[in-house]
Amino acid sequence: MTPNTLNRRTFLSSQGLGLGAVALHAMLQNETLGGNAAPLADRSGTDRWTGLSDVRHHPAKAKRVIYLYMSGGPSHLETFDYKPKLDQLNGQPMPESFTKGQPIAQLQGQQLKVQGHMTGFRQYGQSGQWISDFLPWHGKFVDDIAIIRSMVTDQINHDPAHTMMNTGTALSGRPSMGSWITYGLGSEAEDLPGFVVMTSFAGRNPQPISQRMWGNGFLPGRFQGVEFNASGDPVNYLRNPTGVTSEQQRRLVDSVANLDRHRNLQFHRPDIETRISQYEMAFRMQSSVPELMDISEEPKEVLELYGATPGDGSFASNCLTARRLAERGVRFIQLYHRDWDHHGDLVKYMNMCCGATDRATWALLTDLKRRGMLDDTLIVWGGEFGRTPMFQGKGGPGRDHHIKGFSMWMAGGGIKGGVSHGATDELGYNSVEDVVHVRDMHATMLHLLGIDHEQFSVRFQGLDARLTGVEPAAPIRSILM
């Protein structure tokens, strides 16, 4: 490098301005998709990515997704999967016919005993769906949801199971489902990212979640999920340092953009244009994000509906923020609530987790419905796997990781309400009826957004890569309107 060469990153860091750090991660991504790069940014907002022109293969029922991710693996046997036989065999040896040769996480090699339900179940709504006593607020909207009781996955430990649920494969470095969707469909938000992530916790411990769960993988960096903090500064490094005005920041963004455009006259690299748009988006977020995250401006009745307190970092506040994001055109919103990993003292921690999420989930669906948004908003609820029908724990009873059968639900956006799909066996161990793999769930999500999962691919390392991979997958037709 010659003494007169100006390095963009050095220029930004030497100015001491926070905006550079917001876009830095995106700048460092491997953005090599050529003609798929975003258009050049300008101050009118024309850099907004509107998606691929031919990505929709049929009319869409949903415009956006709000994914309520219950991280840690909530027990299907204490939520949606009522098995009377489980109570009858409580404390007895687990029949070997269920477990022989099967993958078991921490119970491998131990004496296995049946653990009955640790709470009661009741039937709710006109549909008569069975819901556990841990989730009484779910009973109020059970006729709006489709419960999938026959989920399976391939990975029995948390990190690879999260990776599988979020990216469709256990291989690290692949695009997350939110990145695939915003790449294909773009966003309707002018001054916010198309893919936003928020986290909360209440329970056993704040179990970590890797940022690659909302990563862009081999897609351009602009399609990665952007994490918003539920308390404190909404986005790290978004505020200007003391003494730096908005006009100074504006001049910096324009100067960097002009330098990048000048460089691109020589190199003609589409990733440079993407970087320009990332700085422009970060500048606009300096105004839009603080206003968005300030839920104190919501009417008292709305705050009470959710049970939300501004600035508390709760799942309830995140649900209210999710509605505000959806109103502003954000395409994919993912709320992680951690601490569902209940190896022991399950009753204690289920009360904590369900207490933090149950009412807020009802409030979100209620709020969307009364605003006319539920019909075109797909809601997904679930974790990375379920829990064993066998006892685990030294103190209060708990359950181990389980991948052969668990439950999730979907609502809104083209989903039939008050129905269930599939079933596990009499002890809730194996999915035995209308089995649904994670890939089928992804195919269903894409289908409701108007995308045929088999025709939605990106060329990567010589292969046509898809969210649903190369194994068979299909939308869950029985739950579709």
C-alpha cells in the first residue's frame, strides 16, 4: 500500500464515529453472488432490497414471519402432547422396545424409568385441543393455531440442533431461514433491516445462542439477521459519540460512499455497492431504531395487554416490539426465549418459562388479529427438539433431550386454526403418524410466502444449495387453508 492510498476501514476508525462499527460486520462478509448484489444506495432510500424478480411461484398467503423460538427444547409432554398411558406407567421401567438402539443424550447407559406428566391437561376451544396447565393463555387462542405433534430432527445436542432448526442442516456456515427469506423476498421496511432478532430469558440460566443462528452464510452480508437489544442501547455502536452531529455523520457516510463508488469504477465489484447500502441503512437506523424500541409510547391498554414494562428486556416487551417491526415492513422477526433446557426441577422452571411467555404470546396473536395483520403474518412457535418420556434429575424430576417426537405450532398467514397434525406413540417417544421433519416445516414456511422450496436455490461450491437441502421435503398440506 502506498502512503497516499486511503483505506476505507482506517478512515472510519480514525474518525471515532459509531456508525462504522454498525456496518463493519457486514463489510467483512463473503459477498460473492455477482448479479444478486443490491442496487447502489442513495439518500432517497432506493437501496432497499425488494427481492428476486422470479422467486414467487404461486400466490402468497403470508407477507412476513414472526418466529417465537423457545430455545432449549420445551417438553412436548408438558405442553401439547397428552398421553394418559404415560401417567399409568409412571415410575415403571421404560419398555426397551421404545429405546433399544435409539440415540439418548445424557441418559445413555442408565436405568430408564417412565416419567408421567408433571402437570394436568385440559381441552380448550371448539376444537377441543389438549393443552397443559402450564399454558392456560394458549387455551384462549387454541382455535387459531395448528399444532404439529409429530416433529422430528436429526441432532440431539443443543448447538447442532439449533443449527439444524435455523439453517436446515447441522453444517455451520449455511444461511439461516430468515436470511433465505429476506434474500428471496426483500423487505418492505425503508429504514430497518429485513431480518431482526431479539432475545430474552427467564428460568434455569441464560443459555447462550450463537450468532450464526441468524447468520447469512454464503449469501451477501446484508441478509444476516440484526440483533436488537431488548434493554439499553437498541443496537451496539448505533449512537453518535458526544460532539458528533447528525450532519457530520451524514457527510461521513456520503464521503465513504463516494470513495467506494470511485473505487468501483476500477474494480466493478457488486459487494462494494452492498457495503455502501449497509452504511446508508445504518445511518437511517440511527433515527428509526430508537423510536421503534421505545414502547413507552404505546397506550397503557396495549402495555397491559402484553404485560410489558418498557425497558425490562422481557419476552413480553419483545413481542410488542415484534408487532411494531411487522407494522413497519420487516420481513422476518425472530424472538429467542432461552432456558427451556429442563434436565431437573422441570416444574419449577416450566412455571418460570411459561409465566414469561404464555400471556405475551396470546397478546401478540390478539393484537395482530384486531389490527387485521394475523391473516398475512405467519407465527411459528417451537424449540430445537423435545424432551424424553423418561425421568432425569437428582432433585425435582426433569427430562433429557429428545429428537424422535416433539411439538410445534403455527398460526396466521394461511394456516388453519383449531387443527392438529400427526401424533407420537402412546408414550410420546416416537412420531408415528404424519411425521414432520424440520425440512418439512421450512418447506411449509416458504410455501406460505409464495415460494416453492425446490425451485429456490443459490449456486454454492458447484451445487444448487437450498434451505430444505437435498433430502425429501414437502409442505404440511393438512394445516394449510
